[in-house]
Amino acid sequence: MTPEQNKTAEKMTSVKAALDKAPAGAKKDTALKHYQAADKANTARNDAETNKELDAATHALA
């Protein structure tokens, strides 16, 4: 894995942990949609799109 892929993997783990701790509601639902899109982009090896969706998920939980 490249350093950027490692960063992305760590970010995925971090956002997933935040999602798991978040209370149910609209913010969590929105964040989950972004996380799922990030997971799909990560599977396609699109780091830029993955990070964009992870940032959106983080923002939705804020």
C-alpha cells in the first residue's frame, strides 16, 4: 500500500468508529450514505473520491 492508501484506510476506520458511536437520527443516516459511497469508491481504488465522501460523512456527523 502507498502512504496515501494507508491514510485513506485509517480515515475509513476512524469515520466508521465515529458512525458506530453516533446516536440514531438524520445526521447518522446522512453520514452512513456518504460512508457507503466512500466504501464503494475505495473498492474501485479511487482515493480522491473516497476521501471526499469520508470528509462529507465527518461533516454530516458534526
